Amino acid sequence: MAPNLVTGDGDLPKVVLRCGDEPGGDKAEVYLHGAHVTSWIPEATGKEMIFVSKDAIFKPPKAIRGGVPVCFPQFSDMGPLGAHGFARNSAFEVQDGESDQVTLALRPSEEDLERWPQKFELRITVALSPGCLTQTMEVQNMGSSAMEFTCALHTYFRVEDVTNAQVKGLRGLTYLDNLQSRERFTEANACVEFSGEVDRIYCGAPDTIDLVDGAAGHSVVIEKTGFPDAVVWNPWVDKAASLKDFGDEEYKEMVCIEPAVAGSDPISLDAGKMWTAVQKFMTR
């Protein structure tokens, strides 16, 4: 069965994925703009697990605030491009799919090649299975010389109360603190908790990280392969107020945990080669 392509917010096309028998089962939504996951509702919880701001702007080339922005070919300001590169602002095409999975693809436009002269194909595959969402990122070098890039899947998870949320699995790691000019620190705590702004790049992060939503009484297990690092972010009061497409109080409802190539060396990809990385969410 072909993927279910419908019209979403801002009259933008999106794919609705389902796994299991309707009206139950797991459900996810992916916009072609940015190959952007905006919803994941597992049957096990019956709740929305992905945060999207009520003030998000669904108008290209603006990136959607929340969900899972695809940061490529640059993470943050780590290069000559605008923050997080241009993939999240670009229109992808449906390459393949079924009712429970879809593959979206992006090749550079002439404008993209002017600002980043590398020929590539970026593919994002989103797949549903019971209690699980899997997102695969594939980058193929279509040029005649090696290319370098950084990237992330900038996932916004919904929580009921960020002050009662914990991120587990990062103790002992070196992190770069973006609030202190990326000075290096060692994570001393068993759990990362939130009582102010947090913006950290954990280098060499483990492939399993837990997000405990204490107020909701459930956890999300994030498994990653191919991404060496992980970013943890919450904007807190002042940063939230400065973002035009983010509600002043919405910092209380979200935590970003982002599999990334950010604190480690950039990926160097030879001509004709492909790089693959995966993130998987599971509830428990």
C-alpha cells in the first residue's frame, strides 16, 4: 500500500503513517518540507510523544519549530552556512513508501550548490512498528571528490513537566557547553535534570539514552547508531521568550535529545560512498 499523502498545516503536503489496526495502532506524521517528523503517537501510551510549538510557522523556507528537524550539511554554526544547514528548509520528494514507512529524498538545488558546492543525495526513511519509530538518515556523495559534513536529528520530545524530566546514560562523558563558549566539562550526574537553560553537546555518547518523563509516568528509550554524539537542549525562560515561533511557557513541555555529528570530527565521505545513521524511539 502506498504512503498516505495528505495536506497538512500551511497547505503543505505530509505523509500519515499507521501501524496496526485502525482506529488504534501507532501513528506518525512526516512533512515533505524538511522531511520533518511532527507527530508520533504510539498505541501503548495513546499520547503525543513529539513536541511541536503552537506558534510553529508552516511556511517555507521557514523551518518548523519542533518535531525532528534534519540538520544537514551543518550542525549549528559549525561551518559557513546558516544555522543547521539547509535540509530542514528544503522540499523533499517521496522516493518510496508503504502505509507504515516512507523514504524522502533531497538533492541539491542550484542555490544549494552555490552556497555548498557538493553533489549529494540525502534520504530520510521513517518507519513505524508497534511502540517504535525508526528514522534512518542516508547521505550519498554524488560528486567526484570527498565531502565533509556535520549533522543531527534535532528531536523535540514532549514532556508533561520539564522540572520532573531526566535524561539518563550520560554520566562521565565530556560535553561542550554551548552556554559557555563550548568549554569542555565532564558530566558528574547520573541524570541530567532541568532547572535552567541547558545546551550541551555530549561527545562519544552511548548508543542508548533514556528520557524519563516523571510526571507522565513513562520513558522514551532513544537508540542511535552511526551518530557519535548527542545534544541535550532546553531553552528555559529567556531563550524561549526570544524565539518568535515558540511560546513563552512552552519550554516546560519539551526536551531535545539529538543524535548528532557535532562534538566529534566531521564525517568525511569519499566520492560515490554512502554514510548511514539511525535513531530509534521506544516507549516503556
